[in-house]
Amino acid sequence: MGLKKIHSALASALAVTAFTATGLFAATAYQNQVGYFTKGQKQMAVIGAEDKEISFKDSDGNEVLKVTAPKAETWLPAGDTAASLVDFSEIQTAGTYQAFIGDEKIGHPIIIADDALEDAAKASLKFFYFQRASIELTEEYAGIYARAAGHPDTAVKYHSSTGITNSDSTFNGAKGWYDAGDYGKYIVNSGISTYTLLQLYQQNKEYFDKLNLNIPESKNTVPDILDEIRWNLEWMLTMQDPTDGGVFHKLTTLKFSGTVMPEKDVAARYAIGKSVTAAWNLAAVAALAAEIYSPYDEEFAIKCATAASKARWWAMHNEAAYFEQPAGVNTGTYIDGYPIDEEIWANAELYRISKNPVFTEVFTKYPFKKFRWKLQSWQTTYALAAFTIATNPDIFDMDILDSAKACIFTLADSIVLSLENNGYGVPLLENDFNWGSNSFAANKGMILIHAYILSKEEKYLNAATAIIDYILGRNPLDISYLTGYGVNSAKNPHHRPSQADGIDEPVPGMLVGGPNYTANDCAKKFVQMDAVAKSYYDNSCSYATNEVAINWNAPFAYVIGSLQAIYTTGKTYDITTVPAKFLEVEGIKTARNLQKQVSAGSKLVIRNGAVQVQKINREGKVQYFNIGGKRIR
């Protein structure tokens, strides 16, 4: 039976068959294995407990709450199981508890505390320190995961695809974060990751100003999260061509390294390609960074603002500079043939920090219409613009403000709606379980947090909590997808340092990709088309289900960090906050354009029986894309 063909008859059958013989098997509970907030929502999914009484006892064996399990409901991604979603939010005293049915324990110990998720939140941010390039990780900060410095990147070569033909030329491309389980550094993926963490800080300054991550910069007066982000920002700025403001697409070797530690990967490293999407990403991130870092380092803030305006101008004059993987290069591509969303995002960021009306022209050029309301990802950044616009009502005009808010609430309400008649209480649909499914979950959580900031409606906060519960164990595999956290956590991520360091436990705080019904690597044998949420293999051979990536960890860090900050401070971001001062940011003309100008516009064509977008690339070559912007080869 295919994924799309599961229908209501199956749902009904599951609900019946799972409970016709409940006496034949013990109840099973799935829960957040790390912890619950004292004042927050607390739920577990229990199989085989419909109408049974569930007793919650403290560490001394005293019963503190008794709940009758509600009617069992199916959650189709789990396949052949139906669950009762048991709520025990009434327990609001910190401590360790255990659930029972009769004398039988079900589930794992239940941890309730005001700071229940702080350690996991800190670990998800500390992950970025462990991903640092160009620096030794010492025992003082890395513990048993200390390692030698890898990839100094102080003499990076220019690949011919950059348009720089002097084969002897090099530049300093030091610092930055390794992108994923490999050692490449990619502007497009760094863009959304860095922006997400900057937003986490911006919206929760009171909490993060005091949070110590134990990194080399922890002794200075700058918040640790900003020091960590700056490590990557400074690399991103090195990727801007000083001659014209364009931005190189990626910095990698010509092919992926073997499974070795960073210092053992000594192949030549290159700046590869120059793309319009890389330019827009740098413009957006550098603009936001300029405002956030201004109180700490005015010179750096000005540098960021200048870089943003130069990148914007280059992108406007090189609209068809789509990245194409050069022959002989076999590292990640991050190809995106539809840069309008990045353009909207970057201009929103630039207008927010400057109030220069030139940056609002894009909203007339590309209205923020309903078909653009999509979950955010590295290739689809409309929602990032919506986040910025909606949380700045005193800066943006009412029409664009209303469109941005509508985008967020439409997405958030659809996520909340998916919780109805859902036995696991997980706001994920079957189609979410493909490559990086846990990042879909985390990015949905980011939508929900923004909806909560805008409305203060608890349903959005609770749905975001449910997503963290899912990732940390309330799932049909009873696994925490965050390394190092939970009774049963992922142990074998596709992550070169964790594979090559000789240490049994992986680097902690990494979110693995999660179930993927499209897996075609060693996890293929675990794919269950009728139980897609179980299509997972905890093995380093499975990049399709068990790789890690900065753009997966960042939204997870945002959601878990925001929840911890909200429950710690009792406050949410004040959307009337505006920059302490508006920066002077202009559209600076470039000295020259490396890319040929192309005729403006694209057109829809019927090709191979489908509607496609026909475009002309910078060399005059015709290219075709589907309506979603994916190139058709």
C-alpha cells in the first residue's frame, strides 16, 4: 500500500484491532525522556491503556495523580498502533515521577523541573562549537571530544567557476561551521542557520545574556550565543568577493573526504561558484547581525551592514546567477533556481534596520501572497521574511504586516489542527517523513513560537512543546533523536568526527535527521511505507536518516531554547521593540559584474505534459524548473 493510499478505513481498523485484545499485551508508554516544565503541558502516549487508570507516583512511591486514559486515537504515520494521549499537566511540583497501570510501571522516569530542558538546549547550541573549523577544540571546552584544529582555510583557492582565473590567487576563508556530517562550508545553508540563531537571541535576550556555553569566549562581556554565531558570520563575510560584492557559493574540497578527523582531511579547499542565492543570504543575515552586534562592536556592525548592501546590489544585477555544480566537483550543491523568496527576506531585513524606503520596492514587485506561505527551509525563505515583518509592526506598513501575520497564523493553525484525534499528540503528517524529517518538526515549532509571540495563545506554545516531546522520545520508536539526551538516544550519527574519534558516545546535542520513507542508503530495509514514522536506522551508514546538519540543529535550538527562556523568565518577545538606532544602509553600486546580463523575465511553458518555468541562465542557456522552483534536468 502506498503512502498516499492509506485511507479512513485503515484508520478505523487500526483503532479497533489495536485494542480488541488489550489483555494479551502490556501497555507501552512513549514520552519526553528528558524533562517537562513544572508549569508546562505534560503528556505521554500510551498504547493499550484505553479507559484504564494511570497512576503517577513520586520518588517516595506516593500517588500524586490518577488519570483515566482517554479513547485511543490513531496517528497514521505510526502505522499499526493507536494511542491514548494521557495528560498529567496537573503535576506542578518539581521532582521525579513514574507512571503505573496497577502495579506495572509504564514508560520511563518522568523528570519535572523549572529548568527541565536547559541542559539539552545548551547542548544543541554547543553543537555549533563542536562544528567549528580552523580551531583546536581543547579539553577545557570540549572535554573528551577535544581534537586538533582542522581546515585552517587561510589560503583557499578560487575554483574557475568563481570567474577568477588566476590559479595562483588565494584568500583567507578561515572560521565557520562545518555544514553537516561532512567538512564543507556552504553559504546558503549557513544563511538560514545563522539567521535562526540570531532570532533566538533577539527574542530572548534576557535569558541568553546570562547563559554560559563554556566556549573559549565565555569570559568576555558578549553573550556566548553571539560569540558562537560570530564564528560563522566572520567566515561568511570572507566569502564576499571584494571586487564586486558577489558571494561565493561554497568552500569545499572537490569531493567529500573519507571518514577521518578534520585534521586528517588535507585535500585542497576551494571557493566554488558565485550565486544570487548566496548573495541574498549574506545580505539578509549580515543586515540582522549589524543591528544585533552594534551594542558590542560598532565596527563589526558597520562591516556587516556594508557587506549586506553590496551583496544586495550584486544580486539585483545578477538575477540569473544560479549555482550550477561544476564538472569535477562532488560536494553538496544547495541548488536553488528560484531566488525571489531570498530577495524578499533580505530586503525585509535591510529595511528593518535602516528604514530606507528603497528596500520596500520588493514588496510591490513581489507581493507577499498566499501561494508563498510555506514552511521555511534553506531553499524556501518566505517565512523568514514573515517572521521579521510580523514581529516589527511599528516598522512595516499595515498591508505587508497583515500578509506576514496571515502567513504565520495560517501555517500555525494548520499545525495545531493536525493534533485533533491524534493519539501520539504529534503535529506531523505522513509527507513530513522524508529527508531531515526532524527538521520539518523543528521548523514547525519555530512557526508555532512566532504565532505564540504574536498572539500569546497557549495552544501554539503547547503545540511547540509537543514537537519537542516528539523529538525527545514521544514517538513510536521510543527514541530521543538528540544525541546524549534521553534514556534511549541516537548513538550512531552520520558525523565524521563522531565516527572517527574512537569514542563510543557521539558528540552530544546533535539532532539526527530522523525517519525518512525515501531513504535509499543502508536504511532502505527499514523503510515502512505504512508506518513512515518508523522508517529510521540508527547507524552511521545512513546519511538519509541519521546525518546531522546545522540547519537541522538551528531550528531545534530555537524551539527548545525559546521554550526554556519563556518558562524561565515568564516573558515573551515584545514586538514593539525597534532597533536602538537605524543604520545608514545604501544600495552601493558594484564596480563590475562578473555575470552577463540576461533578458528580464521568465515564462511558463508546457513541456513533457506539465507546466514548467523556462529561464535563461547567465551564459544564455535555457533551463527549466518546476512550479516549486526545482530545476528539471
